[in-house]
Amino acid sequence: MILKKINRIMFPVSLVLFELIVYVTNDMMQPAMLEVVKYFHVSTEWIPTSLTAYLSGGMCLQWFFGPLSDKYGRRPIMFFGVCFFIFSCLLITLTINIKQFMFVRFLQGMGLCFIGTVGYTTIQETYEEKRCIKLIALMANIALAAPLLGPLGGTIIIKKFPWQKMFVGFSLVACISLLGLYCFMPEPTKKKEKNISFINLFKNYKFILQDFKFLCGAFSIGFANVPLISWIALSPIILVSKCKLTMIAYAILQMPVFIGLILGNVSLGFLSKKNDLQNLITFAGKPLVVGLILTVFSIFIKFYSSLWITVSLGIYAFGLGIANPCLTRVTLFSSKFRKGSVSAVMGMITIMILITNIQLAKTVFLWKNVIAFNILNMFNGFIWLFFIVSFFIQDKKEIKLLKNKI
């Protein structure tokens, strides 16, 4: 009994350690990218491209690893993913130009495929709904140490060590996670004898993508996260290159955003005791949308406008911290198909939306400055609102049809 409890605790700890290091690889690198572009003698326009390449890697093979974990089990696919991430962290230290660097960043981003499609799907399958939501919220708080401490940590480390040394450290921490997952990760799926073929994959994904309710949920997850990811990608340019702030000031100004995200996740743990998922998402929508509206007006405050932008984004992030775990749960279980495949489609749609909007945000910022960037974020908030309302309308229709049949 005690051994079983230890396994149920140590698996999420090992998974969140891997998640943390995958995120840190990005969040510590964004401030370090200013040194990377100097090292390779290229312009600062390559800085957002680092995150785009990373997210592209996270999207490219989710469609394959999800069904693969359905067939062969979650454990072996997860182990492969962690080992590949360790390899890519060591490989990037050998790059000699910016294009090679971006290619290996793409390879590193593949680590994202295994967190949601394999790791968190295992969590969803292993724990019942209430416990699962609380556990994911708690894991998110730990993982949020990456974006909260990453910019500051990256700023300090890059002043003392070459950027290549950072990746050696990342690989060592990932090795600890690999050991924990090997010892404690459960196997919730049974191996299936049916061979995986591209024709079957196409049919499976076609079936999933025909579910309008699922699509509304998947798109809502993507658009909800766009303002946060766009800020992570472009804040070094906005705060350091444009506003001429120091790297320390840049790192400190990230704190309101990620503190808001942590507070949202902590609040979710308490709110989930007395509220269902729909009520939680409805509650979270208010600070999410209001915060994005405030970012547009914050730019007109002459004193400390950068601080007001991050505080407004912090209000948005508070809503996102509550909404995200709930959105993931209701979307994943809105489809009756195998969860590895459903999670893969969900992840691909989310990352595709993020990649497109990062490039759009970069173009808009370079074209019309910070005001246009904030307006774009607000627009994404309204798109999220449209899709989540559509999701719950479809949910009510399905319940009504079920009652009529009974």
C-alpha cells in the first residue's frame, strides 16, 4: 500500500521535472538569445525564431507518437522522448552557425510532444477527474518555476558562463527525470496487435477532426495561450531592444505575468472543490479577457508603461492559470476516441495556432509597435471566448439529445 502511494507520487514528480527542464530550456534561452545572436553575428530578428523552431518541433510528430503510445504503451515512448531530448541538448553545443542552432532547437522542441501526448495523457488515464485536476494544477505550479525563474536565471547564468554550458546542465537534470520515470511511471494502456499504418492514422484523425465540439475545445486552448507565448517570444525585443531596459529589469518585469499564472493554478485547487469544470472556465474567462483589454489601454500610461503592461498580462495569466487544466480535461474527454490520438491532435492544433500567432505578433510589432501587439493579444482573447462558448453550446445540445433518447 505504501509502495503504491510512493509510485503515485513519484511519477508526477518525475514527469514534472522533465516538463520543467523542457520549459526551462526555452525560458532561460530567451534572454540568452541576445548573446546567441551576437555569438553567431546575426540580427535580433532571429530571437523569436528560436521559440518558433522550438514549438515547431513540438508539433511535428505528435500525430505519430500519440497512436504509437496507444499501440506500444506510454512507458517506452516516454523513455524514448526523454533520451532524445538529452541527445539534442548535447548536440546543440556543437553548432557552428545560427541555422544549425535553429535546427537543433527544432529537435529539442520535440520534447514537448511527449509531455502532453504521453505524460499528461497517462495522468488523465490514471487519476479520477477531481484528483486529476488538482494534481495537474499542482504540477503546473512547479512547472511554472521555469517561466518565472527562467528569465532571471538565464540572465544571471549567461553573464558568467557560455550559453553552451546551460545545455549540458539541462541534459544532466533530464537524466534524473529519466531515472524517476523508469522506476515509477505506470502503464495504463494495453498493447494492441493492430499495426499502425498511415491509412489507419488518416482515418483516425479524420474521425477526430470531424468532431466540432472537440475542435472548439482544441482551438480555445490554443488561442487562450497565444498572448502568454507571444509575450515570452517577443518580450526580450520589446523590453530590452525597444524600451532600452537592462536584462535584470527585463527579468523582474516577467514576474507579474507568471505570479498571476501561479496564483490562478493555486486558486484552481480551492475552487475545484465546489465548482464543476464549466463554472471554473466561466469564472476564469473574466480576468482572462479583462486583462487583455487592459493591456491595450496600459500603453497610454506615460509612467512605467512597461510595468502596467505586465500587470495587465498578470491579470490575464491569473484567468489562464484557472482555465488551462479545465480546458485540457474537458477537451480530451469530449472525444470518445483513444486518448493518445486525441491528445496528439489537441497538441498539434494548439502549437500550430501558437506558431502562426508568434510570427504574426512579430510582424505586427515590427510594423506598428507595442500598441498593435497588445491589440492582437486582445483579439486572440475574443477568439478564445467565441470558441469556448461554442464548445458549451455543443455540450448542451449533446445532453439534450441524450435526454430525448432516454
